[in-house]
Amino acid sequence: MSASISSVRPAPDPVLVDIVDYVLNAGGIDSALALETARHCLIDTLGCGLEALSYPACTKLLGPIVPGTVVPNGAKVPGTSLQLDPVQAAFDIGAMIRWLDFNDTWLAAEWGHPSDNLGGILATADWLSRTAIAAGKPPLAMRDVLIAMVQAHEIQGCLALENSFNQVGLDHVLLVKVASTAVVGRLVGLTRDELIDAVSLAFVDGHPLRTYRHAPNTGSRKSWAAGDATSRAVRLALIAKTGEMGYPSVLSAKTWGFYDVLFKGQPFRFQRPYGTYVMENVLFKIAFPAEFHAQTAAEAAMQLHAQLAAAGRSTDDIARITIRTHEAAIRIIDKSGPLANPADRDHCIQYMVAVPLLFGRLTAADYEDDVARDPRIDALRAKMVCVEDPQFTKDYHDPDKRSIANALTIEFADGSTLAEVAVEYPIGHQRRRADGIPLLIEKFRANLARRFPAKQQQAILDVSLDQAKLEAMPVDEYVDLYVI
């Protein structure tokens, strides 16, 4: 006879409790570096969304579920005239942010893009602010948004440090859903118990497979998956606010919990307590809209493009290109054969090396069909081989280095070679902040110019480049700066 299973409801899993207690201590987020980096992250992330509005494949997904719906006191979508409920607004902002693979990155046992959480954070904060004003109450300030960003980055990033979701086939946007649920839940006023319930709902929810990121199924869902995740988080937080119950041992329950069902029975591991580490060390994509493991490869290819020109050589002279890289790059973006669409191309290291070698550039437009059909690209791809360097892999995982190294060597048909070009840290790395931030601001200026007239651009810049002014500004007023 089998033993009966106890129906006594257990105490919440410590992982849930740690997330919630961290989130509720918002006043403890006082690192000037973290808040300044959050401001840079905010403008870079919104800029990426503005650039995505130039692509019909993105804009066709935006707007209300029922066409023509306008939500009084709803959240506004930057760069558009849309005003939506916070759940749909979170999807729209999140999809814009991620569409071109140009927003920030976090690399560890799991990788991802913590600024994906801004979709839920900004939509919720804007909706709450407009609703408060309508009721005669004060709105939230942009400092509240920056603090929520720091916390969401930290939750997603710390969960990613030691836990590889990709190795069990789960997509990293799972972590966006968890982090966004936690911080949005605080913004909407959940109690501690309600917030624990909300985070448990995020973990018990259905989670996406990585199928859409990998050949032969690579596709555009990877560009809106994070929007879907942060939008779902807003919905779950609002469900919890009704008093809907949670699932305290959602992770640890035998047989039916997350660990046993989805994580091969292994509990999560943690490298450090929650603080401000992730935001302070986040990686910005400044130079290239490309999967981050290839950023340094593209930078090296740009240098080699100049060397080829100086030597009077053509890419036609190349017999072989060796890409010395790290294990994660080989696992994710080492591809051969046909590339079906832009989503396939921006996750192929060979493509992201070939384009700058040929043209001395790598832009979002270079993933489109009109560029990709140039036969020289695939001819160069066929000459490339990726080789793992164990030291590169070790340094990638070293918390004191967190490098993303790539090195390229070109061999010519006549047997001669160009000296290997190695780049250990991309321009968006924390170790290169002094060089990177001015370029990040120029990237933001360029993205504003894509969408707004000069006067509106300047109004946004006047606030966005001033830490004190931005932190004090009401959320609704800041978002209104971006309305068309």
C-alpha cells in the first residue's frame, strides 16, 4: 500500500521568499552607480524600441487586441500614439525593445536581456501614474522606474549566474516573466504574501521552449517572446492582486514541482545575494545589433576589413577564416547551411563576421533579404571554422572577468596570413564604460532622430541626460515626451 501524500500546505520555497523580500526593500537600492547605469539602460532600451518601429514585421504586432480600443488612463507606447491597458502595453513595449536584438545583455550559465523587463515596468508605472492623477493622487516618479529596473535586472541576472535553463530546453524569457512579476507586483501594491503568490504563479506558468531560437526553426518569435513574458507578468501580478491563491512549493514539490518536472531534479544555485551587481555590470550592445556572443567577433572583423583594404587584398583572396571563441558561442550561433530569415542571420556568427569583412559595417538592415542574397556572404561563411578556446570559456564564466572573447585569423589562398585579431571585451562591457557611454548616448540621439522632430528630440534629451531631473520627473510626463 502506498503512503498517502500530505495535504498540509508547506511554507513558501526560500527562493520565492528571497526574491520578494529583496523587492520589498526598494529603499535599499541606493547605489549611485546602479541608478546611473539604469538611466543609461533606460535610454538605450527605449532607443532600440524606436528603431524597431521602422520595421513592419514589428509594428504589425502592436496595438490593442480589439482594433480601435483606447483605454482611459491607460499606458502609452513610446514612439506611437497608442494608449493601451498595461498588459497589452507591456507586450508592445517589450516587443519593440527586443525586436532588433540591440538592447542590453547578461551572460552567465544562462543568458538573456534584463532590459526586456522594462516593457512591464514602464507600462505599469505609466498606467498607475495616469490612474493616480485622475483620482487626485500623486504619480510615480521616474526614480521608481529606475529602482524597479535595478531590481528586475538583479533577479533575472542572479538566477542566471549558476542556472542554465537553456540546457534543459527552456528559453531565458522565463526569467523575464519571474523578474517582471516580482517588481510589477510591488508597483501595484501587493502585500508580502500576495507577492509570494504572484512569483509562484510565474514559476508554475507555462514556459516557452527555445525552439524558435535554433535551426531549423529559428524565427521571429524570438523578437517578441520577451514582450510576451513581461506582458504575462503584469497579468499574473494583477491576478494575484485579486487575492488569487499561490503555490508555495511550486519549485520544490516532489514529482510535480518545477525542479522535478523541468530542471532534472536540481534545485537552483546562487552565487551571490540580491543587490545591485547585475545592473552595475550589465553589457550594452553599442556597436552592433547582434547576438552578444558575436559582438567581439564583429569588432575584430571590422578591424580586419580595414587591414584588407590597407593591404590591397580582397575577400576573394581568403581561403580560410578561423574563429577562436568560447563554448557558448559555438553552442548558440555556430551555423552552417541556408539562413532563412533575419532572426536566423543575427544568430549566426559566420554571418556576423562576413558582413563587416565585406562592407565594413553591421546594421539591422544587413540581416534583411536584400543584403543577405549577396552571394559573397555565404561564400565567406563557407570558409569559416569555429574552434573553442578553453581559456576563453573559462574567462567567460569568471565573475571577475566576464569576458566575451573572440579572435579571428585570415589565411589567404597563397598561404600567407594576417595576424590574428583578438577582442576580449566588447565596447559595451563594464570594463569599457568610459569609451562606451558616449557612444551609447550617440546611439540614443540617432534613434530619437528616426522618430521625432528636433524640438521633441531636445526635450527628451534635456531630461534623459540629467540624472536628478529624470529621477524627479513624473512617469506620465516622461512617457508623454515620446508620444507622436
